[in-house]
Amino acid sequence: MSTASSKAAVSDNLKGENASRQNRIMIVVWSWQYGGMKEYKDEWAIEGNSGDKLVRLDLKMSPEAKDLLQQTIQSYAQQGDVFVFLHRRHGYNQKNIKAILEQLNVDAYAESTIRCFLFGEGNDKIYIVNQSKGLLGTRGSFSAKLEDDTRDQAIYINAIANEEEKLLKRKHFDFVWNQYSHNFKAKIFELKEDLFHSLSPFLFLKEIQAGAAYNYIKLNENQLLMLRLLSFIGKLRKGSNLETKLREFEQQDRRSYFFDDCHINLKITYGEQLAHVYNELCAYISKGLLAYEPDFSFQILRDQFDEMLQAMAGSTYD
């Protein structure tokens, strides 16, 4: 893609972001009934703004649940921007996100941003146990106790402003919304930075033996980086030992490393042009970096990462 094309894509995306409505709606599919929710669905307002809200759904994945979820998204997309959070242990995966977004006809809601995220195991920024300004506590609640080494007792954090009125604290809602507004861009940027930091010994060599970088990444000490790359390019098989290992790294580091919700969101909510850039980058990683390609170029790899990040609207972090 030419520089001019990239700038045009950025401009178009920014226009779409700026045109989005003020209202922000989170739809969170989780084990809410553990926390005492009697119905499969309810709605919570956010203090200080009648338009922002969080919708709780407790729906195990099924054809009926998918249809109901699509109807729910369609309904709220008429009111504003919608972020959908799907819990992996409820049976949701990247195929479900693809089916939901493709059948939504996102173009019909051009004035709204619709994005779907997978989460689970307490490793994502939506959790209070991972970020003190998060929203989700433990076992279907909006609260959690956090251990603090500097104090004798645990800290109790509650995202609820008024339980009777079903009102959530604004700072928790705003924090999570802002984090996920650039979730994909931040994760891709972090992968790029960690990758080139790890490969720094190769970057100033005039001649590099074919496959040298690949053999380096395959070392046990670089296993996390390899697994993140495999997830990014869609080569981490569901249910495999490698997937289990990456989940162990998430638990250990309290960070989200999976990209299983990334590609379809890039294609549907960011557009085909950005999806094309992503596909080209994945192909170069797969056939160049993670292979014995004699003509592999670190500069081309860096340029492709940069082109993709530049084409994604908004900042990388707050």
C-alpha cells in the first residue's frame, strides 16, 4: 500500500471515529447468575450520563443464544457505540465473533462503532483483579478483594455506585471503555516492540544466515514471543498444548496475549483495506520470519507493522 493510500485510510477511519455517537454501551456475557442476577439479562446505568450503560447477559453459546445476542447488539447499536465482551468459558470463540459480526450487517450502523472482544480467566483489563479500575470482580459481581503487600489487609474494590438503582461508577466504566477503544492497536504495538527488542542482535548484521532469526525465536527462552506470533497470524490451534501454554503465560503475567478476537474485528469494524494489510503482514511473518527464507528483511517486516499501526485510527494508549 502506498503512503498516500495509508494516509487516506487513516483519514477515513478518523472521520468514522469522530462521527460516532456520544452514547457508549457495553454488553457483557459472563457468569452473572453467580452474583445473584435472577434473569438472563439486565441493564445498569452509569453515574452522570443517562446514555452510557452496561448490559449484563448470561448466555451460554448456542444457535439460539447467538441469535438473541445479535438482536441485542442491533437494538443497542441504534443508541450509540457498542462494545461486546464474550466470555470464553461460555463457549465463545473467534468463529462465533465472525458469525455474529458478519450477520449483523455493520454497514447498517455506520454511525456506530461495534466491536467484539473475547475475555476470560481474570487476565484482561475488564477485571478488577487485573486492573483496580476494572468492572468485573469475582463470580458474577462488580467487586473484588485485592491483596496489597504494603497493607496488613486486603483492599475491597467495588465498581457499583448504587446497587438499588443499578448504577455503576463512572471512573470504572470510562477506564474499561478507554482501554478497549485501542485494545487491538496496543496489543499489536506491544508485539512489534517486544519482537524487535528480542531480535536486536540481528538488526545490525550485514549478512544473516537464512532461518537464523527463526531458530532464535524457537529457543525455549523465547517461547512466549513465539506463541504470541502464532496467535497473531492465526496459527495457534484451539485446544492444543501450545494454546494451553500461552494461557499459562497469561495467568503468570496477568496480561492478555491472545489475538483470537483481532482479525475479524479488523476486517469488519476497521474495513477490508486494513484487513488486507494485516493479511500481508501475517504472510510475511509466516513465510519469512518463521521460515528459512534467504531474502527475509527486518526492514520490510518493520515497515509492514508500521503501516498497519498507522492505518488504525486513534492513539495506541490513553
